[in-house]
Amino acid sequence: MKIAMLGSGFIARFYADSLVGQRRKDTLHTVYSRTSDKAEKFAKDYNLPYHTTSMAEAIEHPEVDVVVIALSNDLHLAAVEACAKAGKHVLCTKPLGRTGEEAKKMLALVEEAGIMGGYLEDLCYTPKFLKSLDSIKAGSLGRILWAKSRETHPGPHSDWFWNKEKSGGGAIVDLGCHCIEISRNFIGKDIKPVEVMCWAATQVHPIDAEDNAIGMVKYANGAIGQFEVSWCFRGGMDLRDEVMGTEGTIWLNNFMRTGFEMFTTGKGGTYVAEKAESNSGWLFPVGDEIHELGYSHMFTDMFEAIEGMREPSETFYDGYVVNSIIDAAYRSAKSGIWEPVQLDAWRGRTDVTEAHAFASYDEDFHLIKEEILPNGEKKLILKHKKTGEVVRRDL
């Protein structure tokens, strides 16, 4: 397949590096940029035969099969509209829209046009994430009770991110979209998000949007998805996830302190990693940034989905759900109370209710806890099923 890249900036180059690096049959064919010199430079850097300052020209190019949207959030809807009109499969960077309503329109456009809409949520394709998700689906953690995802860094690289009108918000829409979708996967994407409680504030930067936020998403089965996001974190980019289940726990550190540490006086002056604030002192380089951030697995899934005429792991519908949760987070940050997630089209399970399954020790008692004390003695904490009495027993 031949690819049109819409955008020539930071994320477009990450995508291009991934696509070129895989050396597969899918190739970059043309690039669109609003600035002619940037379009020309991008085409030269990646050896593309075409470049243009017309979005329509890039999308409608007769040799183009797939369009990748790597544009500012305010341009996503127009780009998807053009792809739907041209009948071209479209892969869109995160977040899908600035709001749930915008994302819903994009979802309807691709479905009515009969084209694939792939949601480029790279952090749901990192090697550690995929391995963790396999373990969870195999039952290694039991019933998932709580999933937390954190993304913090010193702030975005481009000016439009800091413009609330263009971006749709601040750290929540920029980073929370990652964290929310990570937790959705761990909890189960077929489990409906019900309501959100969120705190958000503008603590450091002179902007109209939030630069810090913490939120909790409650799901229909009682599980909680928690997100922590910030544009104020100093020291690089911190990507961490935690999952807690009835039978186990997973901790993930995706980007910092992952076993690659280096000290330098800065004489070399080389690139370290995304959002790194310094190139001297103790540094935490990333061995293969494209792979570790999930881009390789993500594009492989997207193109194989098109070839196999199936849905990818991350779809426009997922993007719509994420945007709807973000909408509820913004309402909660303003109201200070739990706000419902408003989903006009829920495609997951409708038979799920909040339930608590307690471990049974025997006919009379529930098992609360079993442990070995420092002196080697084994103890049981039990609760009588009828009387409610809590007792301790020696083993």
C-alpha cells in the first residue's frame, strides 16, 4: 500500500521513521504540509516522490491507498471528511477529536464510506503493554479491580498544543487520552465506562487550559481506571502503568529508569529521548524509541487489518469512547462531582453489574487473608458467613 502523510512535524516524523524502519511493502508516497519548504524537506528526507501544500491533492492522489493524519487536533475532522469522500482508508493520531461529538462524526464518516478508521494510540502497542495485556487476558491477575496510568513531561513541543481552541484542552486531552485507553484495555474494552471524577488546574503555564490533572473513571463492573497527567513534570517523560487484580499485580515503567542509564558532560550534544530536558548529567536514553513507544507494532496491526479486512486493535470507535470519557472529565473538573460518561452508541456488554466475589474458605467462613508471620507461624483471617464475626486461626 502507498501512504499519504498529512503533516510534516514531530509526530509525522515519528510515524515516518517507523514506516521506513520496518522496510515492509507499505511505503510513504506523498506528504502534505501547509508550508511548502517543510513539505519539500520532509519528502527529501524520506525519499518521497511527491509533496504538496494541498490536503485534497495528497488524499486524492490516484496512487495513494492509505492516509495517515499527523495534524493538529482542530484539523482531524476535515481530514477525515476528505478521506471519506475519496474512499481512502485513514489512520488518525490521538486524540481522535477535540470532543466526543467531533469523534462521533469521524466514526460515522468512515463507517458510512466503508473505509477503515484506525486510531493511532501507540502506547497501547508497546512491547510491555502487549505482554501485560496477554497475561491479563490469560487470567494471571484474576478480576481486574484497578488500573492506573501516568504520563507526565515538561510540556508539548508545538505551539498549537498550548492553544485551547486548536487542541481542545490541555494535559487531559493530550496525555489523558493515552492513559484512559491503556486502562480501558486492562479493565476490558467491552466494560462500559460509567462516570468520572476529575481534578484539574493550571499551576505553572500562562494558558487557558489545564497543565495538571488527576482523574478516576468508574466502570460498570466496579473497576476503577485512574489517570495522572501533567505538563509540569521536570526531568523528561514519565510513562508508568499499574494494574491490580484479585490474583496479581503488574507494574510497568515504559520510558524512564528502564535499565539504560548514562552520565555525560554534554560534550557530544546528541539527542537523548523524547521530552528529555538535558543532554548532560545522568541521562536515561531509550534503546529503540520507535519500538518502545509502540509505533512498530501499531502500524503492523493497522496495515494487516486493512489487508485482512478486519478491525485493528484500536479503532475510531475506541477514539470516540476515549473522547467521551475526556468530556466527562472536563465536566467533573468544573463541577467538582462525579459526572456521567455520555455515550450515544455503546457497543460493549450491557449485562455487566457491579459485583463482589468473596473467596470461600469452607462452608462456614470466607477467607480474608492468609500469611506467614516473621516467626514462621502461618495464620488465617476468616469471616463467618452468617454472623459476620472475624476470627484468626493458626495453620
